[in-house]
Amino acid sequence: MAGKEIAIIIVFYVTCGVVVISALIAVFARSVINAAFALFFTLCGMAGFYFLLSADFLAIVQIVVYAGGILVLLLFGILLTHRTLEELGIEKRTTYIAGTIAGLAFYLILIFIIAQGLWHQIPPKPMAPTTATIGRLLLTKYLLPFEISSVTLLAALIGSAYLVRRKEGK
Amino acid sequence: MLYDFANIVVFLVLTGVLVFGTLLVGRLVRTQKPTPEKNTIYECGEPPFGSSWVRYNIRFYNIALVFLIFDVEVVCLFPVILVLQHFKLISRTLMLVAVGEVAFFVVVLVIALIYAWHKGALDWLRAPESPYSVEESHNPE
């Protein structure tokens, strides 16, 4: 039993290392494309955290949607822009200052929220599959959000079709 | 349950060891005599010119956007489909209601798909009569 807990702690700290290091690479990388690839490891590390919190479905969603979908979209977006950081004007000193201020402000907000939180702890339960429970809740208690999500997706698709059309029309 | 994911971790670690171990062994074993000629990017024997950062066709982005939406649809549908069998065991009408709920979800997205299809978001090469047809741009140069 103790060995299992130690194994979980080791996996947790290794995942922490992967997330923090890859996030730092993503922030400080000179080329946007390297930043995007580093972001891949950050997102996968987040999935690792979800696994460790016994949220198996959420972890798979994280990989499928974020690492598999959004990151690919991001990469295509970068490859389409065909510009380096210098050309985009991100290398300017004012950008760094503005970014630092915005980051610090966000950090302060986060600290405020974390300090305000009550942090209820539930006793640890053995890890069980959550997918079926989520499905049952989606069909009963959270039916309206479930159906609204399909309408939201419809809106997103119409929006994307519109965006693409405008780009093509140029 | 956690051990099932431990399998994945072991798999990931072994993959990393295999890939980087092979590269490391190769680096240790091989001789290194680099020349400027050898260090150039291979381009079928031609001297390479220009940036290798080629601009992609915009349609890749387009398809990725549509893909993302149906990706999320699968995420929403997957847990629901798992419980349908369970609902059937409770009562038949309950299952039919659930199927109806899922069907509504799917129909809305089918409408979305038809819209995207109609607007040409899925076309790889646009029809010539389309008002948005532009020059084909697989060659950026």
C-alpha cells in the first residue's frame, strides 16, 4: 500500500516537472512553432494530473480535444501566418513590459482566488470509471446543458464557416 | 483502475527510452566528420534556397476547425451512449426518451454539417462557379 502511494507521488512530481518545464519552454521559445510543440507536452501533463485525480474521462477529453484538436488548429494557424516573431512585432520591449504586467495581474487574481477558496477535502476513494456516471447525469440532471452544447457547436460551426469564407473572399 | 493507467505510463516511459536511447547509442557509436556540404538540408541533390517554412494551404485550417467541432461532439456523445444499455434495463420508455434526447443532439449537428457542406467548408478544391474561388495556392513561391 505504501509502495503504491510512493509510486503515485513520484508520478505526480514527474508530471509536475513535465508541465512546468514545457510551459516555460512554450513561454520563452524563440520560434512560435517550438512554443506550440512545447504546449503539447503541457497539455498532456495536464491530462496526467486529471488521471491522478481519478477523472479518467476528463483526462481523455483533455488529450482528444486539446492535444489532438486545438493544438493542431494552433499549429495550422502558425504555419499559415508564415511570419517570424520579429515580423509580428512580438519582440519589442513594450510587448515584454505589457505582457509582464498582464501576467502579474492575472497571477495576483489567482492568488486572491486561491486564498479565498475553502478547499473542502473529500476522503480519497478508490479510482472508478466516471464515464458512465457522466453519461447518466447528462441524460437526466444536466439534459439542458447537454442539448445546449449541441446548439453551441452549431453556432461555432457557422462562425467558422463564416470566418473561412471571409478569408477566402479577400 | 489506476493500474490500467500505470500501463500507459510504463508504455510512455518505454517509448521514450527506446527513441532517445537509440539516438544516444547512435551518437556514441558513429563517427562525426561534418562538412558544410554534409550539413546542408537534403533537397534531392539541388542546393536548397529560400526559407523551408512553407505556407500551408488555408484549407487545412478550415478542415481542422470542422474537425474540432465534431471532436467535441464525440466527447459529448460517448458517455451518453455508454449508459443507454443501462437505461434499457431499467425501462424501455426511459431508453426511448434517452434515444430521443441523443437524436436531437445529433440532428442539430447534422444541420451544422449540412450547413458547412453547403457553404463549401468541406470542399478541397472549390467549384469554379463559387464566388469565393481563388487561385490554387499549394505553391507559395
